[in-house]
Amino acid sequence: MHQPTERVRATERSRIRVMFDLAEQEPADRDLVRLEVGEPDFDTPEHVVDAAAEAARGGATHYTSNAGLPETRQAISDSMAENYGIEHDPDEIVVTVGGMEALHLATLATVNPGEELLYPSPAWPNYETQALLADGEPVEVPMPAENDYDLDADLLIEEMSDDTAAVVLTTPSNPTGRVFDPDEIRAVVEAAADYDAYVIADEVYAGLTYDTEPEGIASLTGHPDHVLTVGSCSKKYAMTGWRLGWLAGDPTVIDQVVSIHESTTACASSVAQAAAIEAITGPQEPFEEMYDAFERRRDYVVGRIEGIDGLSAPRPEGAFYAFLDPDVDADSLEFAKYLLREHGVVLAPGEGFGDAGEGRLRLSFANSMDRLEEGLDRIEAGIQSY
């Protein structure tokens, strides 16, 4: 029987999924505090659901153009300009099946077989997988823990070469919640442009930036033509299940992406696009309430971490993650399993985010305040008793 390729087997390495699966295997009546999943705990607001239902009942149940509905691309274009300072005409945007497909298409369009995809770590593990799926070479560049994993442009630039096709920058970061320094970002984009490489700006968490005003990477540089911006409705608008994202950038690349898109999913869901238009252009009060809740939770988590002996973490400036550093003699997967088994709290092991994440645990504060309180109580007990 034909065996899976190396590219497919590489996708089996996720330690994040291991903890999710272990938690799912626990008895249904066990009280677990689930803090491992990166998903808003809010339902999509009613006015967005109503818009989708109205569109479906009105006959919007057919294919759209491969690039997406003109109305969707216009809404995204306007939002990027207003909220993140990124200027793209609607025809420089392709609507995708979630931000994940946007990243995949951007990688396929920029990374040739044998070329390199660089990314600072700790990082979301899908960057490695997507490089391998493009027959490229993933290059993890660890950021120093002593600097709280802030972006160090020099370390990335040292790894660039003529083989570098693209660099992924994720800000706010998954898993650390860090928002990268604009000067460091500019240096990376300028160096990438010198090598005729692209910067893939993963900005799906940009709408959840707490301590500063959000700025798109393409707005910070004199080389916006070398930046491909990935966005999504999943996080800011609590629409993970709708699978609606986008890729914006140089029209030549976007044209290539649209051609690839035709052979993968054809187009994003017509009904999901109707929902996205309403989410982006409709009443914003429900999303502002979600943002405020995430910020309050962030502040609570930061305060609790500061008060727990043997626990520290970089201050999350965005997204909804804290990257915990427990003072225990164990690797991250071992300690995550211990916390699940003995204390009933589920976290994502840091080794799933690359070598730089070993020994750490990602906590998602996309959960209610009472569950966060209970979860942190259990983490504290686990550190003290390990």
C-alpha cells in the first residue's frame, strides 16, 4: 500500500493536538479547565448570523468569483486602510477559506522547491508544515527568551540568503502575545527586499492589540510591495467556524494566488462572505465588548502570574495567549500531561511551537474569568507539588 509522503508525516508532529486529544479522552464528567485552544469563547454575534441566513435564503448559495465577492473585497480593503493603515485596492485582495488557507496560498505562490521559508520562533507550527507542503525548507530562527521573545531583526537577517523566498512575521504573536517593535519589523522587510524575498505578515490577531494602536506591517515599511498580508474574521469577530480569511498584496502575486485558489477550494463560502461583510461593516459594539473582555482577562492573567512563585511569562500585548515559564524540572509535554492528569487543567506544550518554546506552556485566556481563576489555581498547585 502506498505510504504517506514525508510532507504528510510532518503534519503529525503537533504537540498541541496531542493535549487536545488527551483531554477529549478524559471521562465526560471530569471537570477540566480547557486553556489549550486558541479560539474565542464567544459565539458569533446575532446580527452577523442573521445576515448570513438572509443571504442564504435569498439565493446566495452559489459559487462566487475565485477572488471573492467584490463587496467582500471592498469591505476588507476599507477595513485594512481604516484600522491598520494598509492600502490595497479590492483587486489586490483574495478572499480565502480562513487565514490558514491564505498562509498556504501565500507560501505556494512564493516558495519554490528547495527554497527557504524563515520564521522567528516560538511560532505557530503550521509555518513549518506549509513550507514542507510547498517542497520548501522551513528555517526556524529562535528569538531570545531573555528578551521575552521580542523580534530580533539581526538574528533573522543573519539567516537570510539567496535561497530565502519568504519570511513569516506574526504580530501579535501566537504563542507569546508579543507585538513586535516597528523598527525591527522595518529592518526585516528591508533585508528581505534586498534578497527579493517576501514578508508574509500573519496579522490574524491584529484586531486584538491592547497596549498600542494596531499597525499593519505593510504600513510600516518603504517596501509594501514585498509584504503579503494575511487577515481573518476568526479571532476579532469570533468566527472561527465560518472559515473566512484573506490575502492582500502585490497584484502579480495575488493573480497567481487566485489561479491556485481555483484548483484548491475554488472560492470561499458565499454565505460566509455575507457574514464577513456584516461583521466588518455592521454594528461593532458586540466586537468591542469582546475586545474589552479579552483585555480584562489579559490584565487578570498578568496579575496572577506575577503572584505565583515559580511562574513567569512575557507580558501579552495582543492576541489571547500567555507563554508560561514554570520553574519545574520537566520538558513541556511531560509537565502538560502532569497538569492534565493530576490537576485537571489543559495547556499547550511549548515544544509544539519550536525549539525556542521548550519548557514553556501556552495558556489561552479565551475563556471566562471564573475558569481562568480556577485554571491558574490548579497551575499554581501543580507547580508547587511537582
